[in-house]
Amino acid sequence: MNGKKLGLLFGLVGVFTGIYAGDDSSCKKDCNEKKMQDCSPLCFAGPQLEDDYSFEVMAAAIYGVASVQGSEIALNSSSRIDFSLPQNAQGVEPTEQLSWGFKVGAGFKFNHDDWKIVGRYNWFKANYDGSYSQNYGGGFFPTMYANTAADYPGSTPFGNIASFQNLDYDTNTNIQYLNVYLIRPTLYTALLEISPYFGVDYINTTRKLTIMFSNDNPQAGTTVQYYTNGGYFRTYDKNQFWGVGPMAGVYSNWYLGYDFGIFADAYFGVTYGNARSYSQTVGYRPSGPSTATPISSVASIINSLYQYAPHMDLQLGLSWSHTFEESCAAASFKVAYESAYYFQTYKAIINSVNYGVINGAGIGLQNLVLQGQLDF
């Protein structure tokens, strides 16, 4: 009996051990599944539409102003008589005008893990002309961006050019870019979206600048009295750059409630392409002290270089988005401030016998963006 009881005891111990082991194995399996579930992809931050595939279209109006480094159009001197060296001179930069542009874009969402491929295109153009005049007192001197030695070579740093009473200028700036990138809108929490993206960036910038100096009457007290009665001294610069390269960015939205949120969108790209600069200076005088026939002189220089040019863009603003009850479409609107900068794109030429190219200058852009988007 004792042996039978002992055998029964060992049998019961084996059964309970097997049951416990099975429970432990099942628990480990459940824990592993739970861990795998916790490590599964985060929630999709876009609208939850009925179809696996969806499209999006976007359009935006931009209203902003462009600014360019290295584009001083003249020196404003307090003395008109002493033209060998400017006195108390200050650099004069062209005044830029607020102008309109636009953005358009389209995207397609795959059913695989909610990835999207998106393309967006930006176009901005600003054109402005202005004039300055000084009836008495000071005068305007051409800067080194004008060919100061084309008409009056001399020993002074400014080529013995007299100052001018009138300064007229015209600016024309055109900026275009195209992004094609992959993104998966991702919610890190129920109210915070952080969505990195990466793709290809194309930029194209054009900057034209015309500067003209003239005098209404001969300048008293100076020995040079050209550029009167219709004469002028004019410089025309045209700088272009196009480039293609990789880009990467991050889109983030903090949802505040009632379909409103605060968003930020920033990306950085490095493009490789061609920078081309052209500069032409024309000096025309109908007549002068030593001649009775009109005389004109022209100097022109072209420079071209393949180079790298970084580009960065940042938007910060408010967003509103809403998914319709039938879950077949969603709409969103955004109001944002945008700042962009295009490095190494403005290669201003020193159009002179002391020839040179100003490196490192760029074009900046400050915008107000009004954007609407439809997902369907």
C-alpha cells in the first residue's frame, strides 16, 4: 500500500508539474505576443478612409518677399564734388516688393503599411522697380558690381567716375522647386504626429538686376560732365541656378482638439547643378567735353560653374482637418509662416578689369502660406 501510495503521489506530482509547465509555456507565449503587439507599427496619422488606396490633392497661395545677398546697387555719398573717394557713404540695397506665388501637390497612399508618395511644386516670382534722386548735396556712386573702369580707367579705386544724381533699378526674382518624397504619417501618441520623409529635390532660381545712373545737369565743380542730356551708365546682371539632389524632412502636428492643431514642416536638401552668371555694363553719353559725337561702351562677362547648393525650408502654423461622416473623404486647411533659403545660388560678378565672382551669396524667401487639401 505504501508503495502504491508513493507511486500515486509521484504520478500526481508529474501531472501537476505538466499542467504548470503548460500554463507557464502559454503565459510566455501570451507575453511574447503582447510584446510583439506593443512593437507593432504606430497608428496611421492620416484620415481613416474606407478604401485601402487613397489620393490627395493640395493647392496653396503664398504671399512673400525675396531678398538677395551681395546686391548693393550703389553707394550714397554725402559729397557730389569729390568723386575720387565717397564721403560718409552708405550702401543702397534694392527695395523688394511683396508678391504672390503658389504651391500645388498630389499624393497616393498604398495599402502596404500606409506609405504615401507625394509630389509638391512651388512657384514664386517677384518684380519691382524703383528710383532715387538727389537734387543737390550728395550723389550716387556705382558699386563694385558695376563696371567702374569701363568708361573712365584711372588710378583711384573707383576709376575716376563722377557721382550721379539719379539712380533707377529693376529687380526680377523667380524661384521654383519640386519635391518627390515618401512619407508615412505616424501618431506617436494620440495627439502627436511625427512623420519623417525623404526623397528628391529639384530647385531652379533666376535673379535679374538692372541698375542705371544718370544726371539731369552737369555737376558743378567737377571735371567730368558726361552722362547728361540723355546719357546713362547701366549695369545688367542675370544669375541662374538649377540643381537636383537628395532631401529629407520631418512633418509634425500637435492636435489640440476640435480638429485644430499646430504643425511644423521642415526639410533640407543638397542639390548639384549649374550656376550661370552674366553681367553687362553699358556707358552711353550723347556728347562730351572732347567730342561732339555720341560715344557708347559695352563690357560683358559670363561665368558658369557646376557646384553643390544646399536648400532649406521651414513652415510653422495652424491646421484644421476633418473627416466626413461617410469616411470617403477628408479636408484640411493650413495657415503658416514659411522661411526658405537657397545657399550658393547667387554668383554676382564684379564687372571690372579687377574681375571677380562673389561666392557664398544666396536668396532668401519669407512667405505667408494659405493651403487647402482634399483626401479621397
